[in-house]
Amino acid sequence: LENVDASSEKFADVYAEDSELSLGGEFKTAIVHCIHEQVQIYQKSLFRVGHPQMFKSTTCSFLPSLASGTRAMDQVKSFTPLLNYL
């Protein structure tokens, strides 16, 4: 995660070309997507447990927890859909 030279795209290229499986180009995209997804899940889990080495660039990308899931009654009318008949 901290290696700026690491590239999931380069890994997928090498893996697909050097593999004895003869993987096509569509598999490169799937491999890259899977790697990106795993890295994001790992970073999110570090953030959730409050890991002290959490990267500052990713800390701001997570939204804070909700304090309440409902609006105050005086705000409800402002956020209610309005249906106009023609």
C-alpha cells in the first residue's frame, strides 16, 4: 500500500502474459478491478479500527457516522417530493 511504484495494471499485464493459462485482455481488467477492490476494503478496515498508521490521504474519503437517521419535523416539508398535476 505504501509503495508508490506498485501498479495493479502492471501486475495484471505480467500475470496475463506470463501465465500458462493464456489469459485474454478481458481478464486483465477483472484482475485490476479485484486488486483495487481488495485494497479499498483493507484501507477501510484500517480506518474503522482506528489504526494509528492510517494514511492521511484516505482518512478524509470516509464519511462520518450518522448521529440520527431522521429529520426534524419542521424540515420534513422542505424535503418531501411535490407532485404537480397538469
